[in-house]
Amino acid sequence: MKRIIISVLVLFTGLSAVMAQTPEVFVTGGQNHVQGIAYDSAMDRMYLSFTTSFLVTDMQGNVIASIDRIQGHLGAMTFNQADRKVYASLECKDDVIGQGLSDFAKGRSMFYIAIIDVDKVTEKGMDSEDNEAFRIVCVKEATRDYHVTGFGVDGREYEHLYGCSGIDGVTIAPKLGKKGGKEYLYVAYGIYGDVLRDDNDYQVLLRYDMKELNKYAGTVKFGGFYDKGPKKPLDKTFIFTGNTNWGVQNLAYDKASGKMIMAVYKGKKERFANYPMYMFDISRKPAKRQLEGVGYDASKHPVIGSSSEPVQGVGFKYGATGMCPLGNGLFYFSENGKDSETGLQYSRVRLYRWTGDPAKPFEKY
């Protein structure tokens, strides 16, 4: 595993309604690109995932601490101020994404929520193994759907139910269909973008109680699997967007607008508009009905959207490698890239403002 080399440059902007000063953070990592970001307003810190590293930076551009040896693919993340923990997706799987990251998997892929106690991440270069700061809990529902096969409406047998490639986007939000109340952790499936199947046009959101997840969580043992976790999610909701490539990369709930926002890599099925971002109102109540194009599942599920009326898509190109609502209509978005001279991948975490205009939902602050 290649060691991540870090350099950070901070570019200051003006005053904001949320913080006394709102910097833009420029982080150069290594060969693995940025997967997710989260902001800690109480400590004025930024948390970032660079696939195999978890970084803690202050807003003056200093790397305060890091966990550098992570077994698997650390993905999107969200920060819960109430328990001061980052919740991030973690995939240990034997496919193209897992190559070089979790070679021990050998066909026995498994998916986790990593629960990172940020106040225990106190040094640079910490290890994820046997570390109480980095615990994991198995997402059994996604693991099962990944390994099961089913026959489609065309009579073909498909691997991976609903196109499940694992998990990625995570966020904290109220129960779908409600404007407020108790908050839960939502976990979104990664979805294979195969254009020749019809069962992969939904985004799949699992809802969990965070206290329950913490009861199951345990530490990492390298070279092995940890299989403890809730048997089932509280619910499993299907959001019709049409085709995407790898499903929801980052998921975010914005209290100010009441929107659940899904950043994706654009799909390729010609019958869909194939947007890079989709969103819907958190207060929109799912309807119980059968899934379209899913021949192996005749059950009724909570569903939002349909082939005739997909959820709203917008053309905003950022968010797939990290997005973080700050309140008062402000967001941090990761603008990732690769330095042509050094070959190092980077993330420019830039401040944007919500406009409310579907044609241009965000503008630079």
C-alpha cells in the first residue's frame, strides 16, 4: 500500500453567516482520490477520506491527525455532532474497486459502516487495526444483496440484486416523509451501471438507528471479516433516478432546504437524462408499491419516484467526491483533480451557496 503524502494550502474567503471565516481547503493526497468530506463546526476542523486514509485538518491548513492504514475502500462520510463521530462507508470486496485495497477478500465481499471517534484520532499515521477510534459494523442487508442472484424480467439471471455493488453515500436525516424529529443514519447502495439490465434504475437507501449501530461495532482485525451488525435496516427505500454509474457516491441532507441530495456519476442509458445529481424533499412520503423492471422481487417496497416521474435531476457537477451542508444555505463541495506535474490527486474544498434554482442549484460563495 502506498503511503499518502499530504500538503495543505488554505485560501481564505470573506465572512459567512455560519463561521467567522470560511476558508477553502486545498489538500493534495496520493494515488487514491478523495471520497468524502465532513466539517466539525464545534472544533472548526475538516475531515476527509482519501480511500485508504482518514485525515483531520484544521482550517489553517495543518494536518492534525490521520489514520493511514485502512483495510478496504473508505468512502463517503458524515459527521454527527451529537456523539462526535464520523460515520463512513467501508467496502472490503473482491472486484475492480477492491483491487489492491482488500485483496484478502477472495470472493467473500462484505460492507461496513466505519464509526470514527474523532476525539480519539490524536496522532498522524495512526493504524486502523485494534484501534478504538476506528470501529466497524457490518451492513448485512447490502452484503446479502451483493451476493444473491435473481432472474430479471427478460429471463436472464443477474448477479447482485438491484445492481448492488456495495455501499457509498451516507448522511444523517429524519425519517423520510417527515419534516423533522429523530435523526437516523442513511446508507446508500453503490449500483452497477450495466445498461443491459432493468433492475438497476433505483437508488437504494437503508435507514439505521445510530445508537443501535454503535452497540454492534467492533475493532478491525487485518486479514479477517467482522460480521456483527443489525440483521435488517429499519426500512429500505427505493428512489427512482434512472441509470447511474456506481450509484450514490455522496449523500447529504440539507435542513435549510429540506432536500435529500444524491451526487452520482452520470449513467449511460439513452432513455434517461443521466444527471450528475438528484434531489427530493425529505417530507415526501414514500409510496408502497412493486418495483419496476425487477422480475425477481414481487414485494411492495417504499418507493419515491417512477419511470414516468423520476426524482428531480440537476446539472451540478460536483458532490460525487464530497459534499457537506453547513446550514443557512451554505455547502462545502469537494472539487477533485490530479496535478499534472506531480501525479498526486487533490481535493479543493470550496464554499458554495444554495440558490433554489433547479437549473443552477449552487453558486460559488
